[in-house]
Amino acid sequence: MDTFIQLTLNGLTLGSVYALIALGYSLVYGILKLLNFAHGDVFMVGTFIGFGTLQVLGGSTNPIVPIWLLLTLMTLAAMGGCAVLGVAIERFAYRPLRDAPRIAPLISALGVSFFIAYSMQLMFGAALKNYDTFSMDGGALYFNGFDIGNVRVPLIRIITIVSAFVMMVLLWLLVTRTRLGKAMRATSHDREAAAMMGIDIDKVIVFAFVLGSALAGAAGVLFALRVPTYATIGFLIGLKGFTAAVIGGIGSIPGALAGGLVLGFAESYTQGYISTRWSDLLVFVILILFLLFRPQGLLGKADIRKV
Amino acid sequence: MGGYDDELTRPLEGALEATTSEGPTSPAVGRDEWVARHGDNRRRRGGPLGKLEERLAAVPWWAWLTLLCVVAVLVPVVSDSGYVRRVAFDIAIYMLLALGLNVVVGWGGLLDLGYVAFYGIGAYAYALLSSEHYGIHLPTLVAIPLVVVIGAVVGFLVGLPSRRLTGDYLAIVTLFFLQLFLTVTTNGDDLFGHNVTGGANGILNVDPLSLFGHDLPVSTSGGVFNVAYLYVVMAAFVIVFVALRFVNLSRTGRAWRSLREDPLAAEVMGMPVNWLKLMSFAFGASIAALSGTFVSALNSSVFPLSFSFPLLITVYTMVILGGAGSQAGVVIGAIVIGVLLEVLRDPGDSRVLFYSVIVLGLFAALKLSRKLVAVLAGLFLFGLALRLIVGAIDSSWTSGSGGSGGQVADFMARWVVVPSEPAAWIAPVSYITLVAMALILTLLRGWVRLVVLVPVLYLAAFVWENVMLAKPEPTRYIILGVLLIALMILRPSGLLGEKRVEII
């Protein structure tokens, strides 16, 4: 039972990070029908910005600000930096190809992904970057928390899960309750019709990239608090984030959450009960099954192709 | 061709030639009269370059192929260095890989991101069939056809989901297949208790190729690369090239191209769309598997990491640069990229290449004009002034040495700011500034653009000397990434690809 609680907790943490990444894919795919391969690398840049901010603020052992402010600043810096990066990617790599055949922006996206990953490696080397959260405040993030049965729920997991959920709720409110959100939904439904109704399509697309990339940046910091990061980490994480988006139903915000959690739990239970080696295999099998039998995902709407 | 007296008659004549140039027996799929005229006019160039292009296009394809083979045969005659021979072998492998990817991406129009996994499967299958790992030693003439069939079958199986998937989803499934291949090979030393793939250590002591009972040693008695391997790969390349050429001219080839242009229309016309997709996957996969066998035999070992994402991007860049859909194009792409990657390994050569490309690019963009003189002079003076100022503030900033590269390196060491011991922050700050300024440059127009161009070029030289030369590995990949983006935006048809005009 203790193992099960521990694995559920791991899955929840992992799943909330996947969900944040999946949202970025969903937002962009919903509006542009474009698979943004570079999204995983935006996530990676987020982990690096968080690391850089941590170093600037004195490192994990002797930070010059209190720890809550430190974590907030790291997250905000990553969100801001990634948002700028996302806008630049859209402006320079995708916008010139908006009316090109569909395969063109995909190939361009591959190039962007490659460019970002190896640019980071050029600037900061290929070595692992560790936040070393264990030495923050004498390990407070790991020792404090509450217990479920014999299992300790450490502060660091609570922070990850709670902040991911708060961001998702904020995003949902933004999309459903504001004018801009309405414009986004309209554009996603029918871009040309939305443009004819006077919606500034460029603005909406840029905004989708800002939101998606900022969430990827936040996900980067939350992820790298527990796991060391490196320049080419974005490839696999991005692949999993996209899988989460597909499972949940691409284009749907609650769907991204559901997909992220399904994936997080699946991975965590496989690692705990079967083998740590084969969790990627399971993710692949789930993706194939969903694509073949329920391509619209858990919560998505079926796509009817008009000719 | 002759000159045109009246500009107005030109497009019409162009259209006539475009529609009849392939002869009445081979209809051009996906090109109606308007498309042909439009595409052809954009392709046609004026002036001496245009004439040259037309002359070159008139040379038959088999002449080019013969020329390529002659060059390959001459490689060992001209140079006895094992390094040069090995590079020639690698490029020949790249040419094979590009031919195979061209079938899937260029003809079928399917974005197969798992392509290098089939290359890996070929290499592993050959290694398992002829090494001490299982004690099986099949003769090459049995092993290679077997591996090719295995590759085709796996390609067929991976293609199965493609029946229902379009564009993006297919890309992600095949990309995951690549990841899966890497996972299985890396963890395959404990597959239900069996050691199948040797894990991260790979499979060692793979047999060399053998012909009629005679082994082809991978290196001659002097330890130099055995040039027979180059010839074997070139022979395979010629066979595959000619075979694919006939496939392309056949019913199947035409059907593939129509599938690429519009899958829905192809289906409506009664084409077996699913079967065609699977065929194209299987063709591509078997060619990749074939190239895998040669590499496996030559290296006498296989490792999982030789078949990962960077190689995939490399082959994609070759196909896109050469022009997806054009056989000759992708071969040229493979040669250009293969040579480029090799040149970038050496700091001296890559330095010369980098500055030649910049200067030639300036000439091409500005022609011989006052602007060109102004930019070059401005650049020269800007560099000298900046170096003087920086040197006056702190002399350690300009005391770095140029390194190898002959006169170019000497000149650069006197012109670019090269700190003797660059601080850690210099690399990220200068690189990010360069990328940002280069992006902004694309938005500017007119004289502002020329003014901004000067510091951007200087910064590029600075980054090249201080950051990129020291790290050839990421630099090569960054260049490939930039090339891919720039090609998709500026010239998606590559060097020799067919221009595609979409009618909406």
C-alpha cells in the first residue's frame, strides 16, 4: 500500500508537469493546426533559465533572498524568457510558412528544435545542470510536508502539484472568461471566419505562443527542481508532452490535464511495478492505441473532415 | 532558345516547353498548364547563369551518374590517405540514405521521422546475422538480401498506422518509433533475460563483407581503409539509383507523386492510397537497412547512439537542400552536406569556409555596387576601431592568438577582438546578441539594414572566432538547423526540386 501511495504521488507530480507542457502543444495546435516540435526545447530553455537565475541569486546553499522568493523569481524568469523565445520562434520560423504546404512548417520546426538544443549546448556545454534543491535551507523542501500513512509528502512535490494546478485553472479562466480567450476560441474554431469578424489573427496566434511557452518555462523549473537537466532533454520530454496532449484530446484544456495525469501515472506505475527501463515503451503503446482507436482523445471533439 | 523580342510571348513559350519537355509519353502529375507555366517561369533565370543551367539540364542523367562513379574510383588514386577514403565512404552512405528518404518524403509526401531507425535495424540485423554474438556467420550474399527484406517488413509494419494518420500524427508516431528503437537497443542486453542487442556496449566483432568465400578486410595490411568498401557501396548506390529511377517513371512512381500532391484526390481517382503509403515506407526502409549493413560491416561493431536524432536531421537537411522529389538533387545535397560536415571538423578549414561564405553571400546579395564597397569598408574600419578601443581599455582582451588557418587566421587575429582567456559570460551574451540582431536584420529594409549589417557581421566573426571554433560538434548541428529553417522559408524546393504551386 505504501508503495502504491508513493507511486501515485510520483505519477501526480510527473503528470502535472506533463500537463503543463501538453497545454502548450494544445494551444498552438488548436489555433494553427501546427505541431510545434520546438516546444520541448522551449521547456529545456526554461530549465536553463531557472538554473541561471538560481546562480545569479547566490546558488542553492546561500541564496541572497528567502527561499519562497527564490523559487518564485526562478519561475517568473523562466516564464518570461520562454515567452520571448516562443514569440521569436513564431515570428521568424512559422509565420513566413503559414500558407505553405503543411509539411513545410513541420520541417522548419525540426530545424528550430535542433537549433535551440545545440545552441544551448554551444553556450553552456553538455554537462548536467543540477539545481541542488536538497541543500536549500538545509533540505527543508524534502523534510517538511505531511504524511499519508507511512509515506511522507514532501514540500517540493506539493509545490509542483499545486502551482501546476493553479496555472491550469488561471489559463482555463483566461480562455473561457475573457475577450481574448473568446477570440482564441473563435480562431481555433475557424480562422478565416474569425478574421472576417474583425479578430486580429496575428495577435491571437502570438498570444497562444506566449501562453504556451510561459507554461513550458514554468514546467521546466518545476521539473528541474527534482531532476537534473541538460541541453538535449527537450526531445523526449516534448515527445511525452505531445503524447499527453493527444491522449487528452488536442485543443482541450481539461484534456491536457487528463492526458498528463494518465501519462504520469502510467509511467510511474510501470517504473515501480515492472521496470524503469521500459516506461518509454508503454508511453508509445498508449499513444498508438489512442491514435488508432480514439484519435480525438479522452475529452476532445471528433474531427470531421470536410472536403 | 534564343532571345525574346517581346516580353509578352515569353511566359507562353515557357509553358509550351514545360508541358512538352518530358515528352508526350510521360504526363506530369500535379501540373496543369497554369501551374506548369507559373512554376517554369519562376525557375527560368536570365543571363549567362540561365544559359548554363539549361546546358547542364540537357546532359542526360546517366552521364552524371558515370561522372560520379569515375570520381569515386579516382578517390583512392588521387589520395592514399585512409581519412579521405573513409570520408568518401561516409558520403556514399549518406547518398544511399538520402535516396531512400527521398522515396518516403519526396515522392510519397510522408513525413517519416523514424527513418534512421531502419538504418539502425539494418545495421543490427546484419550484426546479429554475421558475428560471434549468436555464432551465426551468414555469407554476405545471403545476409544482405535478408536484411533488406527485414527492413522492408519492419517499414511495412511501422507504416501500418500511417493508413489512418495524416501529416503531424504520422510524424510523431514515427519519431516515437525512433525513440523506441533507441530504448530497445540500449536496454536490449536484458530482454526477458536474454542479451539480444548488447545494450549500450553494442555488438562487437561483426564480420567483414565476404564475396564468394573471400573476406574483404576492412583495412589493408598497412592499416589503411580498404577501398573495396567504397566500391561496394558505390555499386549498391548505382543499382538503387537506377532501380528507383525506373520505379519513379512507372505507374507506381506516378501514383506516389499524385498521393503527395493530394491524397484525397488520389483516393477519389481510385488509387490504392493505403497500399501506396505502405509501399513507400517499405521502399525507404529497405534502402536504409541496406546502407546499415555496410556501415556495420565496415565498423565491425554497432552502437545504439549512432542512429539518433542528429543523424535524422542530417539526412533530412540533405534531402531538403537537394530538393525533395529529385533524385539527382538529393544526391547533390548528400555530397554538399557530407563535405560541409567534414570541413567543419577542422578549425583551419572551417574558418576559411565561414569567411568565404560570408564574402560570397555579400557579393550575391549586393552585387558589385557602391553598397558592397561601403559595407566592406565599413566592416573593416569598424573592426579596427573597435579593436583599438577595447585594446586600450584592457590589453588582455585583444591578446588571444588566431590559431591554425594560415593567412585568414592571422588577419582575423589582428582584426577581431580575441581575448586571451574569454570569461564564461562572453559565449552566451555574444551568441544570443548575434542571434537576436540577425533576426532583427531580416525585418529591416533599406539603408538601415546596411548600417545594422556591419556590426552583425563583425559580431558573427567575433562569435565564430571565440565561441564556435572551439566547439565543432554543436556548431555543425546549429548550422544544419539554421539551414533547414532558411531553406523551408526561402527555397522549399531546394536546389533541384520541383516548384510546387498550390491552387486553393
